Amino acid sequence: MKDALTDALYGLGWGAVKRLPEPAAARLGRSIADLAWSRRGKGVQRLESNLARVVPGADEARLRELSKAGMRSYLRYWMESFRLPAWSEDRIRGAFDPKDLHHLEEGLASGRGVVLALPHMANWDLAGAWVTTRLGVPFATVAERLKPETLYDRFVAYREGLGMEVLPHTGGAAFGALARRLRGGGLVCLVADRDLSSSGVEVDFFGEATRMPAGPALLAQQTGALLLPVTLWYDDSPNLQGQVHAPVDVPQDGTRAERTAVMTQRLADVFAAGIAEHPEDWHMLQRLWLADLEPRADASGGQPGGRATASSPVSGPSPASGPSPASGDPTDRSGTEKP
């Protein structure tokens, strides 16, 4: 019943919200965000706990202010995502203003393949739709297969409708498929700021330890692809903003594991700088730092505090995160993320 309700709520969002006039959809998103924020559910509390690391020294009032803005940004993502399938190509082309796009264009022109790695900021679905529409470049990504299956299928169909190739996050199959795309000079996009499995690479993030996926660094090493961090944010304009950062190079020395650790830490540093500039647009309503995890043995035999997961090192947007935003109370379930 719970799975059916969750699927029905998402279906209602896609079916109803996309037919609303844009100002009405924006007001609805803000109203839901403010309601969720005022209820002080687990997701909002976790968001404030995470933001306390991002903005050290912030008092309670400042954290409350940031979390309220964060929930509005989170619901803006949902309202845009529900409406994206109804947007015209012209609307999508004009909806994103990325800076330093030349890093991506030059990488693609070189024929070596490009990996874009992003944190959970603003609206990566819109950025992806812009890439496929404005640049005319298809790309591959991965999505974790979660229950209910019907909801997973909704998200796959939604993203494929935006021009993305969506691969299931199952074992090593996704990694091999992504590597083949890159060797053919293609583009791969991965959300890469959270991997609490035993295969995640431990990094220092805002002064504390967490784990991030090894996939972006490993793909760059194995295929020769360019690895580009990207950060996204909203401003006062109606458009999504973004920054394509300089490449993360493969170190010349060290073992594969050592090179992967260095590259993943460099990604973490770029993500941290972008998040610090726009903390309200980082949609991290789940546990992230290792210090916040409940001590328990990983079912896969990994380190305590991890969660059982597939062994694939790649990461990407999960198809179902927390309950539907229509519930007004995004919860903190350590195994799930925003789509």
C-alpha cells in the first residue's frame, strides 16, 4: 500500500502540476516547501545538521533561514521536474546559463569522452535536458533500482524522454556500459557527492570524513575521458545557473587506488566550494558524514556504518527519494536519495 501510494503521488505530480500555469506551480511549490519546513520533520532537521557543517559558526536563526530557502529550492526542483516534459525545446534551450562551457565543448570535440560529475544541487535534470536539447549531445547516466518498480519505471521513462540513456545501477554492468560510451567519445553524467557503501572513497568534506563514489575517477583512468566537475544553483532570475569547472587530471604517480583517492578528493573540494557559495541549493536531506551513521555492520561485509549495496563504483540519481514532496515531510532514509 505504501509503495502504491508513493507511486500514485508522483503520478499525480506529473499529471497535474505540468498543466498548471507557471506562476501557480511556483506558488504551490513554495507553499509545500514552507509547510514541510514548518513541520520540522526528519528531513528538515537533517538538512540543518548538514548545513551546520557547510556554514560553520551559523547560529540557529541562520540555519533556520538557510533550511527554509533550501526547502524552497528543493521543491522548485520538483515543480520544474514535473513540468519539464511539457516544456518546449525553445524553453529548455533558454532555461540554463552555464559558465565556462568551453571545458565541455572542447572535451567533446577532442573525441576522448567526457565525464560530468555533479553534487545534489539545484536541478540536474534540467541541466541534462539543456545538454541534449541545446547542445544536441546525448548522454548516459545511472539510476538506482528501488521499489516500487512502477516508480522506477516512471523516472526512467521521464529521463529518457529528456534525451538521456538511463542504465540501472546493478553490479558492474553499468560501469562497463559507461566505459564503452566514453571510449566511443560519448558523454556520461553522474551525481557523485554521496556513496555510503563500502566501495565509496573516503574523502575530507568540510573538515569531516564521508565517502563519495569512485566511478568518475575510475572511468577517467580506464578510458582516458576528461573528468569535469559541475556545480549548479538558482539565483533571482528564472534560469538555472551553473559552472563547468576545470578538469580533474589523472595523477601521474601512484596505484590505481591512490590515483582514485586523489581525484575523488579533488572532486570533493570543488563540490565543497560550490556548495559553500550556494548552500541553500544543496539538496542533502539524508545522512552524509560518517560520524552521523548508526554503527552497524554492512551486509556486504564492508565497514561498519555503511549500507548494503551493489558493488558498482558508479553513482547517479536514484529514482525515488524520500516520500513524494506532496507529503510535505521528506524523511531521512539513509539508503535513498532525491531522484
